[in-house]
Amino acid sequence: MIIPVFAIKNTFRAGIKSWLNAFVLSLSIVSIIWLQGLYKGMYDQGTRAMIDAELGGGQYWVEGYDPYDPFSIEDSHGKITHVLSEMIKEKSAACILIARGMLYKQGRMYSILIKGIDPEQEILSIPSGILKEKNNGIIPALIGTRMAKNSGLKKGDIFTVQWKDSKGVFDAMNFQVSEVMKTTVQNIDNNQIWISLNTMQKIFNMHSEATIVTIKKDIKPVNAGLNWEFKNLDFLLQDMKTLVQAKTAGASILYIILIFLAMIAVFDTQTLSIFKRKKEISTLIAMGMTKNKVIALFTLEGMAYDILAVIIAAIYGVPLLIFTAVKGWKMPAGTDTYGFALGDVLYPVYSLNLVFWTLLFVFILTAIVSYVPSRKIAKIEPAKILRGSTF
Amino acid sequence: MKMYSFTVAVAALFLLNQQQDAQNIIKKVEKNRYSDNKYVVSTMIIHGRRAVRKIKAKSWIKGEEKSFTEYISPARERGTKMLKIKDNLWMYSPSSDRIIRISGNMLRQSLMGSDLTYEDMMEDPVISSHYSSVILGDTIITNRKCWKIKLKARTEDVSYKKRIILVDKERFVILQDERYAKSGTLLRKVSVKKMEFIQGKWIATHIIFKDMLKRGKGTEFIINEIKYNVKIPSYRFSKSSLKR
């Protein structure tokens, strides 16, 4: 017990040198926790938004549907089976029909996705209620803010869309922007327009057909028939997970730099300390302390910086981290193009798990870095030192 | 009642006669247009928003199903080749040195920024097999006397449900072709500005394609040279010829 007490006393006795070391270490700890929390928040926020607006509790995909294959979209539609139909009637599922079209605005044409959704659906947070037909010959359409920005469309604008129906016949009609929705989920916004499912089935000659059937959260999927395959959230969120993992891996370079700087400071302090205190070490050994105990003492002194760093980090870090968690982090312009379903403000999420593992990681590293220079103590010959010669 | 039945019968006979006449006209148009093998040198003039681009190409055409086009100018497009065999279209770009198959929605994209789409290149031009026709009346366009004929798709899988064409009464050349969407919206308009008598056939040598939903003057298509019944080696219509 005497060694830890001795170690703490020695650390405090070192004065400003110890506090500086601890402060540098605390900066690393707070930065790592903050960055990790930021990525965790990014994932949580993104997945939550995607589940609410796009994925629900999972999706049934019609055979052959691949959102990343623009060539297969045209053939990706099929009859809604009895099982799915019952789920839709019970409001446990919502179906979406997807097809391609060309949007003409101010004489320019844009390739777009046309998506049909039931205006009465309650599964997704898309304001589909405004898509009810008004019998004026113009089809109400819903677009997102990104689509509005790219195409120059705004609420009330009338535009023409041309498409080929399921039989390959050209058709074109006027659509009117009923609403511009603000959403963080780009998959329901970029280059696409939403119209009523019934209208879409009628104009595309795809009666009782759909491409995707999204089920309500916490509903157990059932076998929906041969042409329909269920995709769970693990599968649907895989891309998001991979993206966050890639971003986190990229940020680890920053962690390494921060930790490296802190560890250099600890290592230097330890080396200098052993050099300056060689008489003290020799005296301790001469008085009967074993070399291993002296090594343990110096290692613990190094680790004491870590304890000090945690205390300092708690003093300024906890309020800072709480502040960012509550107020969020305003995302810089251009983040919208990253491919994440993020809002304007990102709220970091700090879990106890995250704090514990970060502290443990830094603690172990400090212990190693403190121990390595302390091994030199084993080579000390106390008699020579006390006589005045160096080791 | 008798008078009513008589009127209906006369009207039906008149309509049948009109349809037969229209079908005969269409057959003559197709006979005039059809050739086994063709070699064409053409210039496409694209009127863009800011500039006008001229693209020159050589094409070898076999019947209605096979064609091979090589772009020869400007420098940016030189070496680009396109091969059409039945419903398939491949494109070779020298800059990427790759052959890509144009399919799905890509077919509806603009062909080199023109008013034509890749799909327009793919279209089966045999009118008589896909459309029923009826003469709507007579008209004059570019000082030529024409029949105004309405074409209605016979089957459900034809790209344009309705077309209205103006056919030159003497030369049996389509001088104007209006193509409509299922909803009745006019989508494309093809107008002939010049005809020439070449190797015993009257042929449109200056055509304007206009996507009616787009702004602009449309795309001009000028035939600089045309040779009928030329010998085309079979390798010309193979994918390997795209990279040669």
C-alpha cells in the first residue's frame, strides 16, 4: 500500500510538470470521447431517420429489385400477394411502387424516379396525405428539398413528366408540386417525386402491383409469397453501418496522433525523472526496497498522470460534452452530400460503455509507456551512484 | 329506321375504304423507304442552349434490324461507335475503350445532347405492321400536296399510341410525323425540310427532330450521302467491330 501512496505524493510533488502532463492526457481523452460520441450520434440519428421515413420495421422487395441497379428498376414490380394485401389493410404495412420517368422543367429534362405511395399510409413519416387526387387533371406530387433545389421546382409549380408504362407505351402528364418536404433521408428525396399509389398504378398500367412493401416497426415478418423477399433492418442499414465504420476508421488517425503526443509527454517525463532521481532510487534500494518495487513505484507515478487527467477531463470535459450533446453540433455546409441521413445539427451520443473503454485504453497505454523507461532502474548499481558516479 | 341503317352502312363502307386507301399509301411509303443494305453519311446539327454542334457519322444499315454507326467528327466524338442488332444497342467510346450496352432507362436519355433518344434509334419503323391507319384529309405542307393520315397502334406494346403523319401524294415520303403519348400529349415531331431523288427513290435528306416537351429548335439530321444495296461484310454487325 505504501507504493501507491508514495507514487501519488511524488506526482503531486513534481508540481507543474505533472499537471501539464495530465492536462495533455485529458485533452486526448476528451477529444477521443467527443469524436467517438459524434460518430455514434451520426449512426443513431441516421438510422432513426431512415427507419421513420424509409425502412419502417423492414421491407419486402419484389423479386429482381435492386435499388443500386438502374437497369432493373423498370422490371421491378409485381402483384401484391394476399398476405401483404391483408397487412396493408390492417395498416401494418405500406406499399411503394417505383418506376423511372423523365421530368421536363423549363425545357430541360431530368431522369427521375417516380414513387407511388398510399396517401392513407401511417407507416412512414412521409406526408403522403397531401397526395390525394383533386380531379383537376393535374397529379399532385410531393418532392423533397434536395429535389426542389436540383430541379428548381417549388410548391405550386406545374411540370411535365414523361414515362413508359408497363407495356412500353409512352405517356406524359402534368404534375403539380403539392408540398416540398424537408427530410434528412436522401433516399426518399434525391431525384424523385412521390405521387398517389392508385394514380401511379393506373397511369403505369401496373394494377395491384408494387415494388416494395414496408412493414410497421416491431412487426414480425411472415412469408409473403414466392416473388417477395423480406429484408430486415440489419440488411437495410448495412450501408449506413459501413459508412460510419469507414468514417470512424478515418478518425482513428486523429486518435493515434493525440495519444502519441500525450504518451511522448509521459515517456519523456518518466525518462527525465529516473535520470534526475537516480540518487533517490539508489537510496531506496540501499534502504532495502527491491528493484522491482522501485520500478512499480515509478510505473505507478506515470499512471498517476492518468488519474489526474481523468479528474481534469471530468472538470472541463463533462460540461463540454453535455453541452454538445444537448445543443448539438452544427454541420458545415456540404455535409448533406456525404450520403448520411443527417440533419443540420448532429447530436453526439456518449454511452458509459464508450467512456469506460476509452479510459481503459488510455490507462493501459499510459501504464506501458510508464513501465518501459522504468525498466532502466534494474540496471542501477546503487553503490556506484551513491559514491557519485553515473549509471 | 331504314334510313338510319343505310347511313351507318354507307359511313362504315366509307371508313373501310379510307382505311384501305391509307394502308395502301403506307405500303407505298414503306416500299419507297425500304432497302436491303444502305450506307449513309449524315450530319446531325444539335441546337443547344448556348451553341450549335455538328456531328458527322457514317452508318451501315442492313434491313430494319441491324445498323452500325461510326462518328467521324468533331474530334471529341470521333471513334465513338454504335451497334444495333434487333432490340440491343451497344456503344463504344474510345476515351474509355469500353463497350457498354445501352438498356433500361438509359435508352430514354438524349443521344449526344440531341432531341433524339437512343430509343428513337431502336424503334421499328415498320408502320403497317404496328398501326392501323385512316386518312383524315388533304393538306399542303412546304408546297407539297399531302394526305393527312392518323395512325392508331394495333397492339398495346407500341411506343406511341397515336401518330399523325403527312404523306407526299406524289413521292410517298412522310413529310411530317407527330407522335403522341397515351394521354394525347404531343411528344415528338419529325419534319422533312428537303427531299432528293437518289437511285430511283425519293428520300428525305433534311429532317428536323423535335422533342416537344423540350425547349429549343430541335435537332437537324442531314443525309450527305446515301448508297443503296451496297455490300456490307457480316463482321460489321458484330461487337468485335466496335473496337476495330
